[in-house]
Amino acid sequence: MLRASHLPPLATPALSALRFSFIPTPTSFSPSNLHKISSFAPLLTFLPQTFKPSLPSSSSSSSSSSIGFKRLLAMVGRPSFKAAASFSAESGSGGGREILVQHLLVKENDLKLLVDLQQRISGGEDLSDLAVEYSLCPSKEEGGMLGWVRKGQMVPEFEEAAFSAPLNKVVRCKTQFGWHLLQVLSEREESLLQEIQPEELHVRMQDPSFLEDAQLIDVREPEEVARASLPGFQVLPLQQFGSWGPEITTKFDPQKDTYVLCHHGMRSLQVSKWLQTQGFRRVFNVSGGIHAYALKADQTISTY
């Protein structure tokens, strides 16, 4: 039996069907390829178009990062449902509240089936088990788990039902995708994502306790790090995302302050937002990357 307690608190690719605030344009995806979508789809599908990679062509990091993103795009595919609208990445603060949601989806004309499933759940069956068997949403592969969400990330009907539902109570709602049975399993304060200026980071790094307590991640490629680096940063090349991504919550503590660095601050912003979907509570993106750090905070650092 697939229980919520057995699942990591991450957002599944199926949520791209309900989350449309981070999807720039409606896209289609062949249903036959749904099983190929990676569980790390949030890295790209939940981010606005302006945050997609657009590094300076003169940078030596451009080609390597492009390869990394191409591999990620091939891995995550495209969302299977079309969104009716789109909003900015910062819309809907949600009052600082996030909820952990699971659901199942049936066709609009299958209301009788939905009522039957709801009665079976009332009789003691688990929603996650029924999602595996009956749900039309790709999240069925994770027992209907959608992960941690906040307001402004889902279609309005689903969001209203989810954020007004009592904990653990199964409720139903209708969206353009069909009928849903959903269950809110837990709630927590919304995670924090901030930009930190290079000068402020430089001041903090002078404190030995900062280097001991903070988690520092550099997502540049090894050849870039060889040209310029900062002490204490662990290198996790974005091009190798497939190898370190699945183990991120075992290598790092989601409860600790986490700082992410790249060349110009774009790749690190992508990863910072993805870390939030993995349950990291306080994530800081280094604004302008190591290039800005070298210009504004420490001119002994080489630029490239």
C-alpha cells in the first residue's frame, strides 16, 4: 500500500497539469510518453520563461550549461495537459502556508465512478491505492501525490477546494481536467527563497561559523570552477543533475540555510527554485553569480 508517509515531500510532474502559474505557454505532450516524465520535472516546468537559460554567448560557460539544460529538457518532457491561463512566478503569496496534497482524477462524465470511489474511501480504502488504479493523472504512479503546493500555483477550482479542505478529509472538486478527489495530508509555513547580493555574502563568509553552518552549492561545470571559485562551496554541476538530483535531501539538510551559486545567477536561480520543491526551507540565490561577486565584493577573484 502506497502511503503518504512513505513518499518524499517533493512535487511530482503530474502537478504541472494543475500548476499553471509557472508554465509560460500552453503545450501538449503525447499521452504515450507520460511514463517517461522524470520526478525532477519541477526544475524546468515550474519556472517562468524569463528564467529559462539565456547565458551570454560570449561566456565560456554558455555551451556547457546549454548541454546540461538540453539533457534536462529531454528528461522532463512536457506537461500533458493544457493550461487555460498563466501568471507570473511570484503571484499568490498564499499567506505563508503550504499544503501537502494527494488526489485522483476521473473524466467529467464519470461522476458515478467518483462517488463510488469516495464511498470506498469512507469505507476504509486508501485514496493513494485507488489513485494507482483509477486516476487519469500521471501522479497515479506516486499514488496521486502532488507534493507541497502554495496558493497561486494551481487552477482556481482545485486551489479553492484544497486550501479550504480540513486536514485528512477527502473532498471533491471539478476543473477543466475532470473530477478530482483530493486530500490534504499536512501543512507548513511557506519556504523562503531570497536573492543575496555578493557584498552581503562576502561579509557573511568572513565569519568562520557561517562556513560551518551554511550549505553552499556551486552548480557550475568543473572547467568553470577551475577558473574561479569560492571557499566552502560544494560543486554540483548542472550538467550532472541526473546523478546528484535524486540524492539531494540525503546530501544536504532541507532545514539549513542553503546558498546557490553559478556564473551569472541564472542557473543557480533554476536550482534554487527546484530545491524549494524538494522541501528546502531557506534558499538563497547569489545575485549575479560569481561574476558579480568578483566585480563587487572580491576583486582577487578572476572573471571569465
